[in-house]
Amino acid sequence: MLSNSCRYGIRAIIYIASRQKGDKKTGIRTIAGDLGLPTPFLAKILQQLAKQKILKSLKGPHGGFSLLKDPKKITMLDIVRIIDGEEIFTNCIIHNTTCTCVDETKEPCPMHDDYAKVRGELIGLFETTTVHDLVVKADSSGKILI
């Protein structure tokens, strides 16, 4: 459902948030290496998040990434919207068009009513789940998504 880019971005933000102390930055090679992700691809994703003021990016030998916002104020919905856009919340599950919820001139697909419920629950989950919540859950399980 979420793109690889979005999943990688979420994992990287959780990783950065779990290691951030003060103004310390985490290098892209460290993040990519520890998470087993391709460095150039991850760098593009993190730059996208930096442009949208979720992350702070600093170039150079002491550069890297850090959270620009409080992890309690960054929701999954924020990340998904930045990386994957609104399509996950507006597209029909069967047709390659907007859902009839968005475009009422279209006939609903056979999955419309069932998916509308799931879509609503998914939006609710993403709106209420913060990066802080994910870091706490990952820490309590002993796994930081590596």
C-alpha cells in the first residue's frame, strides 16, 4: 500500500529520532548502512523531507540529518503525504482514478463501501500515530527497525 520510498522514509525518521541527542546529526551513510537501504535512494527521500521542514540537513564532514520538528508533532500522515501524496487516500482501490468519495460524478466500484471504511481507519491511524509513538514502541520491543 505504501511505496518503498515511504517505508524507507518512515524507517529513517524513526532511526534518526531514536538516536538524536541535542543538535547531533546522523550521516546518510550511517543511516543507510544500519538500515540496509541504498544510500542514493535514501538521500533523495530524506532531502524531500528536509524541503518540507520535517528534517534538517547539513552538508559537509560534520553534516547529516536531524529532526527539525518535535517527534511528538510529526505524524505518519505528514510523512505519507510528503512522500506518497494524497493518492492513497483519494484513489479507488480497483480503478486508476479518484474514488467516488472525492469525485461524486463517478459510479462507485464494487469495493467502494468496504474500502471507504478501511480508508477512514487508515487516515485515523496515520493522523494519531507520531514518530515519538513509533520510537517508543520500537524501543520497548528492543528493535529499531534494523
